[in-house]
Amino acid sequence: MTTPADKLGTAAEGSLITDPDHTEQEPPMQHPDFELYDNVGRDADQIAAARYSVATKGDLLRWARRDSEPFVTAHPLPDEPLPSPDLAPYLGALHAAETPAEASAVTQRLLDAAEPVLRAVSEYLVAAARWRDQHRGAEKGSPPKLLMEAASRSLSVLAIADEADLTILRAEYDPAPAPAPVPPGQSPATSGLPPASPRRPPTGPARGR
């Protein structure tokens, strides 16, 4: 004979408990470092993500750091960030610039100085996209394609800034030609057309005086 205690034990062993007065609850994430309903020590993002049994960005990075500790120990990487360029000379010179040529001189010097760093970052992103040939047959929006796009955009920063600088210089040194003057009796709308043919002289015998 099945007793109420047996029924309770059977329900406790199942992954889901169905209660007519409550909605079904999904089982917690199967990860040893994540307890679905334990909010102690968790930030707002983790508490909100727990409702959908998903991990936050912080969770993913923390788990990856933990699982990669032996690898990083065997392959030590610098802890310090890449050296930041000293922008004080560039900013000081830009503040003192009074002409487009002077401002362009500062901008072009900075672009030349930044190009090796941005190119190095771009090359690493390409290598990350090609890691273990994951880029072969990759679909649009996949991680390899996103890494390739990031590599391209890191260099497009230089191209966009250079285009802006050249546009300023063109406006200063090579402006668009002024529109041609409109001949008398001709409307501006037709000023770009060839001039009208001259009127032919009258034919037939000339009138007597």
C-alpha cells in the first residue's frame, strides 16, 4: 500500500515537482559552482540570470579563469596592460594648432604612432578567429566571423580618421570649383547646357528702303 510519505519521497526524487497550484520549476544549472536559488554573495545580474538557468558574463569568465589556471601557469602571460601612449604632446599641440594644416600634422603623427599597435591587435584577432580552423565554414554571426570583423574594424579606425583629416585638407586646399556664372537671359537651371544656337538671318529678298 502506498502511503503519503512514499508519495512525497517519490516526488522528491524526480527532477520536477508538479503542483496544480504552482508552475513547474526547471532543474538548476548543472554546474558545481552555481546554485540556482542561493542569492547569498551574488550580484544583481547573477540573481536575474538564475531565473532562466543561464550564467552571466562574470560567471563565464570566472569559471574559465579557474579551469585555465594550470595552462596559464605553464604559459605565463604579462599581467600588466599594454603600455598606454602619452597623449600629452599630441593634445598640447592640437590645442595650439590654428590652421587645418597644423591640426592635420598632429593627427597624422598620432595615426602613424598608433598604427603598429592597432595592426598587432588586428593580427591577434585574426589568429584567434582561425584557432583550430574554426573559421572554416563558419556562418555569419558566429564567433570566428565576429573575431574577423573585430580585426577589420580595429584597422578601419585608422582609415576613417585619415579620411576625415583629408576631407578637412581638401576643403582648405582644393575646394569644389565655384559654379560658372549664368549668361544673361539664361535661367540657372539651364546654365549647365550648351549655349543656344544663334538666330539665323532672314531669308528672301531684302526689303527696299
